Amino acid sequence: DAGHRHYHNLVIVPGTLQISRPPLPVLVLGGGITGLGVLRILARNGIPRWLVAGPADLAFASRHARALPAPAGRAAPPDAGLAPFLRALPVESAVLIPCSDDWVRQVAQLDPEIRTRFPSAVPSPEALDQAIDKGRFATLLQAIGVPHPRSWPLEAGAGLDHLPADAFRHAFLKPRDSQSFFARYGVKGLWVDSAALARDRLEEVTAAGLAVQLQEYVPGPPTNHVFIDGYACAGGDIRGLLVRRRLRMYPGDFGNSTLMVTIAPEEAPEAVTSVRRLVEALSFHGVFSVEFKQSEADGRYYALEMNARPWWYVDYAALAGMDVIRMAWLDARGEPVPEVRHYQIGRRCVFPYYDWFAFREQRGRHRAGVWGWLWGLVGADQPVLRFSDPGPAWRAVRSLLRRRRASAKVTR
């Protein structure tokens, strides 16, 4: 019907016979919401994929998830590390797409011999450390002239006398490793309004094996946050940028986006310029997402943090026209990565479970408001619920019900 038909790795064109290269499969390293989004993107692109995650992971409920060939199956790499795990795999070759900070660190540190068999498109170890370590990130931003909130590194047992007198006026403890901190506390920061409270909090987080810094809070509502998602080939060659605005978040001060919308780059030109400067300074290579907040005090866009890997809403970006996962796959294969100059403006995404709590914080429980919230779900993308792939949502609901039953038993 289109002049040719596909049969596995054969492309039969009337009057000719051409053999195309079969698509190189992908090892999706890490599951959860991010891994689920990556699986769905790969499936839409017709790219074979294997998921490397725990057997009970949410992403394994997806119809697009495939376990590794035996004997690996659903086994995650042991404590010995990623390199021995890859060497022992009964897989000829595959592209690696890491979905967490820990995974991307391990991939970036693989030796050249393994990366020949398992190629990837990730930053250098040095660029990666500068991007995801919040202390080094702040130092870099200051060096290249990108606005960033005032920040001070803190060490357990060290005094706080070196801090300026107004350091605690509107400040919080910001983790240097956001993922580990959020997994423990459920937020991305902890308020501190005095040196005494800062010392107590510092002892607590240090005992948990976490490192933090004191950072000035940028005033403004959730709608002042913008995120710039994109992809850069080696040397910081940006091949596409997407800008989205946060509309709601939960928890209210230091949480994650629950409702967002894509906007034109012209709505946040200072942030776009800063991202280009940042990517160039790092000679960044791979997938990224940078968060900014426009200050109500001076109107400037302050860079808050950078993800150097896929994020929760990576599938939303792809549906809007910025498919950074396909870009990474092409790049890892050594193929040209086409530049993406346009994406869908005004496309919304909502995480209903968390957005309900964010909505209640803002508008209360009155009936008209609830119906308005429900109407707002219509037409918006969702990171978990997908009618064409219902398994993850069903597993998430069952998990939530089990937790609530267990909590109810404890409180009785």
C-alpha cells in the first residue's frame, strides 16, 4: 500500500531487493515512571528493548517490557557492578539508556572495550559530576555567569560561622543527590530558619548518608518554574529544546511537577540562553532537563538543577514532538541525529494522584472545584495511565490500596 513492505530485516521494494540493518536493541537501565516512559517511546519507534530492573518494578507491568534472555531474566546487576553484568549477558550488542543518576554514572565509567559492545550517549564522568552534584553545579553556574540562588556547602560537624548574617532569612537545605534525598524524605528540600535548626537537620541527613548545601529560596509560585528539556550530541551540539511550564506541584514547596504545559521558547528567552551556555560549557553529551525559576523579586530566571538522564515526563516530551530517547539511540549507533526545531505548544501533562493533593492545597474541597479539576484531566497526557498500556496503572492502584490498608491497621 505504500510501495514496500517490511519483513523483519528485509525491505522488499517492487523490482528490487534491499536488506536493511535490523534495529539495535536497547537495555533500559532502571524502571519506575522514567523507565516506563522510555519503554513506551522505544515501542512506538519499533526498537527492541529489554528492561533491567527489579522483578516487582512498575515498568515490568507494561506490555512493552521485555525481560533479558536467560539466564539473566529479570535479575538486576549484582553488587559487583554493571561491567561484569554486561560481559556475562547472552546479548551480542545493545544500546544502553540509563534512567537514574546512579545508572548514568555507571555507564559513563564503563571502559571502551565494553562500550564498543554496549554503546551509549552519555556525558563524560567530569561533565556528569558537574551537572548532578549540586555543589559543583552551583560553582559552574557562577563561573559562566548563569543566575543561581546563593548557596553554601555544609559539612557535618563543621561550624556555620562562615555564613553571612542573612543566610537563614529564607533558606533551605538542598540535597546534592536529589534522587536519594527524595526517596527518603519525599521532598527536594528542608526549610531551616536558624543556625540551630540547620545543625539539627544537618546531623540527621548526614546520619542517613546524604550530603546537602544551604541554598537561598527563590520566591514565586509554581507557575514561575520552567523546564528546558533537550538533547546534545558530543561537544554540546544541541539538536533540540522543549520548554514547559509548571502549573502545579506537590508538595507545595519542594515537590515535583503534577501539572504542566509546553510553551514557546520565546516565553523564557533568558532560560533558553542560559541552557545553551551551560551545555556548551560542559561539552555536554546526551539527554538533559534543566529547571529554572523566575524570581518575583527581580524577574530573572535562576537555574536550580540539571538532570543528565531521562526524567519522569520524558514520554510527554516525545509525544509533544521532542523525542530525546530516539535521538540518544541514533547517536549511540553512530547515526546522524536530526535537529528538531518545532514541537507542539500548549500540550498538557498531569499526574492525577499527586495533582489531586496539589489542587486541594490551592483550591480546597468545594464541589465545583472538584469538577473543574476532573475536567482539567481531559486531553492531558499522563505518565502512568495509558489505555493502550493499562498494566502499570493497575499495578500502581493495587500498590496504593495495599499501603493504605497497612496504614489503617497500624493506626487502629
